[in-house]
Amino acid sequence: GEAIQIRSLNAISGDVAFLGIPNENGIRMAVEDYGQIGGHDVEVGTGLDDLCSADGGQAAAQTIVADEDVIGVIGTSCSGAATAASPLISAAGMVMISGSNTSPSLTSDLAGTAGPNYHVGYYRTAHNDLYQGQAAANFALEVLGVSSAAAIHDGDPYTEGLARAFADAFEAGGGTLTGFTAVNKGDTDMVPVLTEIAAGSPDLLFFPIFQPEGDFIIQQSATVSGLGDTIMMAADGLLNSNYLAVSETEGMYFSGPDVRYGANFNESTGATAADVLADYEAEFGEAPAAPFWAHSYDAAVLLMDAISAASYDDGGTLVIDRAGVREYLNGVSNYSGLIGSMSCDAFGDCSSAKITVIQNTDIADYAASTANVVYEYAP
């Protein structure tokens, strides 16, 4: 019979491809491990590119919804792309499950109020950044003992959402926010913004942004008077092997998802995190360059489980109930994945809230630095 159609929508070109390519690879590995549904192959097709932008997300979503055979999408990589893709996917009756979107705006405020960009049929296996912002603030206040901090974002839903979550949590914990400012995507001269930040003499600078702007900030901060003793901290948007190899990032702190998977396994495929990682390296010739490959694997398996649960054989034809796919995902509870136990709430947040902070102690050894956990947060 015909193959069941799902799609991968991730940032697979440009400066953020380090994030999207491991996501797409994780999806393809999940499809290989899962096998058929009701005697039908599952087909991902050619990976679509979210370009890590609203325009990219919208264009790709339009392509996806034009194909009535598609049941669901794994993606996007970037929250900024999801804000434009999610409403289209939702209106088409499809589902979208992201392995790396973290902006609170896409789901909820974790207190029962939907985010401005929430649409029914949207789910994610990545954490909500309200947790990451709290974790980064707790680490700064309790472990580093700083009393003042500044934050930089680039206006994108991910970067601004996380910078705001950090700033709010830092102030709520008794810290003083000396600056909260934005750079533009594409800016190369960060000295004016860094000079403005330095005027407030913050103990710590938190800049949860992407490359290449993140490179310019850390490299140019060394030239700005008043930032010599400021502790530098970023987040999962920069937590990749390329950025951690930049010499000036030695000693920096990074918040992100807890990727210490230990003996975790996916209950539907039976694969352990170690199995999938070994297969990944064998198939793609390198280790994943960013942390969300396992989240994307689990997202793809959840989608296939949902399709399996919502389909039936009608005289040799597989009938898939789109409403049933959403119904299944809404009911996910205590599901064992590579990333740990998952339960989906009313707004599509399915992930655990575990966050770690690592310190980059060796720019030549990404694996060692990402394993160098100096703080863990589990609400």
C-alpha cells in the first residue's frame, strides 16, 4: 500500500544548520527504528528548511499543507519559524511536534494561560524556556553568587523569550538587572551594545542568542573596557561544537537541556540513547553537533505512535483519523523516551523540565565540555 507521509521541518542551511541537521537525522533514525504502521512504510520525504525565521517557517508550512496526504510534521528547529508555521499546520488539521522549540509563547506560561503563539495541534519534546530562564538565574545567584546581571537578545521569540525569563527570575531572586537590550540579526559590530552593557558594570552577561552574533559578542567583549571581570553565559542556541571551539568561549557557562541520558530508552522502539547515538555516528560519520537529536527522535516516535493508535484497516486501506492523532498526543503520560519520561500538558509541553549548566573547559573537546555539568535544575 501507499506510504504514510510525515515531514521534517528544520533549519538545515545557514548559520543555524548545526541545530537543524541533527534534528532531521534523529527523525530519520526514528523512522528506521520504528518500521511499518499497519503494513505501510512511513516516509519523511525530502527535509524542508525552516531557515530559522518566520518567513522560512511560513513558506515551508504552505508547502506541507498543500499535500493532503501529510499527517504530521516534526519541527521546527527554531521558535521563530514555529510562530508562522504552527497556525497553518493547526488549521489544516495536522499536528506539529518540535524537538527544539523552547519559546514559552508557543505553549503556555506554565500557569494555565496559553501563549500568544499557541495553536491546537502543536506539541514539543523540548523544554519550556521558563524553566531554562529560572535555572540560569538560580545558577547565577546561588552558585556563582552574583548580584547583578545584564541580558542581550536579538528580538527573535526564542532569544527574547529566554532573556526575559532569565531577567524576571533573576530579579525575583533578589538580583539587580543592569541592562536588557537587543542586537539585530546580521549585526557584526557589537561594541556599541557591549559598551552600553559595560556602563552598568554587571557581574554576569547572559546572551541566549545564535551564531554568528554570539561569536561577535564574545570576541568583541574582550575589547570593551569594564567587561573584563564580567562572567559570560549563554544558552542552548549556542551550545554546539562549532561555538564551543571558539577560543574566547573557554570558561563560559551554557544552560541547556539535561542530556545525561544514561540507560534511558524509547519504549516504542526499544532503542537506548546509547544505541541511537552509536547508530547516528555510524550512519552520519560524526557525533551530533547540537543537543536536540534525541528530542527529535522521541518526537518522531510519538507521532508514529499517534498515527498507529488513530488508524484502522478498512478493506485493505489504512484510514487515519486526524482528530484521533491529536487525541492520542493529548493523552501521552509517563512515556519513556530517550530524553526521559514525558507527559503532554494541555498546551503541548511534553518534556521534562530538567536543565543543566555546563562550563566550557576545553575548546578542543566538545564532548568533555558538554559533560562538565556544574549545575542541575529539576523543579
